[in-house]
Amino acid sequence: MTKTSDVDVLIPVGERVGDLNRLHSEYSRALRRAGWNPRFIYILDGDFAQVRSELASLVGQDDEFEIVQMSRRFGEASAIMAGYTRARADRLLLLPAYSQVDVENLGALLSGLDDADVVVARRWPRVDSIAKRVQTTVFARLARFVSGARFRDLGCSVRALRHEVLSDTRLYGDQHRFLPILAEMSGYRVIEQDLPQSKEDRGRRLQRPGTLLSRFLDLLTVFFLTRFTKRPLRFFGPVGVGSMLAGFVFIAILIVQRQVYGMPLADRPALLLSSLLVAVGVQVLAIGLVGELLVFTHGQAIKEYRIQEIVEYPSGREDGDAATEMPYGSVRAKQGAT
């Protein structure tokens, strides 16, 4: 098939690494058969001397590629951002350093960018163990409950996206899993596409409790980023007011008990608790107000919307003339300052 376009392939190399020589060949052949001219960017997140030697053996092949060596381990999200700074193509493809999906469908994933900004792969049908599938389902439903996201396989690292998405969606730590949620929050169109699961990905591995806790904390971070980035008082306000009201109610009950029933106030933990609730409520409410002041003062650069399409009607045109409609890609290229 004739090569039709270019794509930068970002492959972060971290904790889990497969046979990169074989994997590189599979990725390259699949993309070229689909009509793409790939440029590979490997980001080594840590000291991977052996992996680097394996990648060096690829020199001389038809593929253009480069290696980005991180000074130490920073996390996969930071590795992706480091690779993004080296990317030049309009379309990016994020792939893991191990097999997750059937590579023959990567071309279809990239073609999905004709109608969206981010295309997320979902491994389906899944043939993992029941325990693994339950773990994935629970995490996906928890993410949906916390953030409202509808994605069903956030653990899949195969994603296609436009270059500009990462310019507005900054990643750090382990937030790469939540890239679809953050991109959707920024106003980009995100869709999910089913890809057959790779035979080599059909293991029985389960995440350790520590890993699950870290992912849950990352999910809470995403929850705040998606809902309260520019409206901190929407979170701190109800918490502060609720604490204050509870404290006032307890104080009122204590006053009634003292005035009507003659019950003493001394040595009663309820008095200390009610006073503490009022004080905490005032402090939490103050934190929300300070956050609102900071956002109002320094948050003007945070965009709250994105333009999907611009249709221009030049003045003086004849009735039969068509309006000037900017194509999808051109609109995306011109809206960086919105």
C-alpha cells in the first residue's frame, strides 16, 4: 500500500519491557501495511543499558527512530511528555513496550483521528482471568463514578491522538492512564475503539494492593482536576458550610439542654466537638475563598472551551456561493489561542 501520511510513535520504556526488536518489527510492518510512515521515539525512563543496546541494533533499517534517555526514573507520564517534545507529526501514537493489542488494527486506530482528537483502544474481547477482568471493571466503574468518564479500559496504553492534545493536557506522575479523561476535560473529542487483545497479554497478573492504592489516589487527583480546577469553592464551600452548620446545631442543642434541663456544660466533649466543627468549617471555607482569589488573579490563561468549527460567510457574496468552511484539521490548528 502506498504511504499516505506520517505518524510519530511514542514508546515509553519503564517497568515492563517485552522483546523490543520483535515488537518494533511488528509495529512497523503493521503501520506501513496500513499506509503510514512511522517515526519511532523510544523514551527510556531509567537505566536500561541492555534495552538501549537492543534498540541500537535497529540502526540501518528503513524506520526513522530516536532514543530519549531520561536521567533517572520519573514515571511513564513524564516519559510521554519528554517524547512529545521530540514529536513533529500531527498525529501521535502511544504504544507500550510490550504487547497489549493485535498490531494489525493500529492503522484503524489512527484513522479514527479523522473524526476525533483522541482514540482510546479498548482490549475487547478480553480473555484474561476472571479476577483480572473483575479488577479492570471495578476500576473503570470507579473512574466513571468519580469523574463521569465512560471509558472501559483505562489500563490499555494504546492511544492515538493529535499533536496539540498534549500541549493542553499536561501529564505527570502516573496520570498517563487518565489521559482520555483529562483530554475530554480540556474540550477534545475522545472516542473508544475496540481492538482484539494480544495473545501475549493474556496473563493472570493482578495489581498489588500498593499499586491499586496509588491508582486510586491518582484518580482522586483527576477528580479535582476535572471538577474543581477553576471552581475550588464548589468543593471547599459545601464542606466548610456543612461543618459549620453541624457545629451550630450541636451548640444549639447544648444551650437548650443547659437552659431548659439545667445540664452543666463543663466536662462535656460535645462542647469541644461543636466548637471544633465551627472552627474547621470557617478554615475550610476560607481555603475555598483564597483558592477562588488565586484562580481569579492567575487563572485567566486556563481555557474553559474549545472551538470545533468555524464557518465564514464573506461579505458581498452571491446567494449561490457556498460559505467558507474550515476543515477539521485547520480549525484545530488555528484554535490554540482560544
